Amino acid sequence: MDLERLKTLGFTLMCGQVDYKGKNYGTFNHHGALLTDDGDALVERLEDEAARGATAKAAPAAPAPAAKTGRKKAEAAPAAPAAETTASDMEADLNGLLGQE
């Protein structure tokens, strides 16, 4: 059994075990998976359900148009101009920190 096929059906493959919803259905290695009879039956059932779901999705209903809320978006506040720092301001700040006022 192909491991990718099992993953797509929702099986968990971990530590050499093939599980589905907490129940063990077989083992796997680098050659593939070996499932129990219950595991094979489950794969068939899941694939049948997936096929039926695909045919039901083949003709989707037209999406409903989006409803208008009637609210306007809030306008962004104008950005404050960046304060210009001069060399003398920085020197005064540095002198204040160094205690040299």
C-alpha cells in the first residue's frame, strides 16, 4: 500500500505503525504499508466517501454576493512631523547625562 495514499486518507504513520483515529491498522517501512483486513476495508470505505464527496463538490452553488455594511472606513490621522534634532541639542543632552552642565 502506498504511504502517500494513506496520508491523504487521514492515516497517521509513526514509528512503523499505521493508525487511524487512535486505532492501529497495520505497519509500514520504506517499501510501503501492510494493513490488516480491517485496514484494507477502512481504506476502501474512506476512498468511496472521498469519491462521493468529490462528485458532490463538482457542482458547487454560486457564492452569495457580499453584504455591504454601510460603514465608512475611518480616515487615518495625519502623521506628526518628525522632530529635527540638532547637534547642539544632542550635545546638551550628552552633557546633562555626564553631569557637565
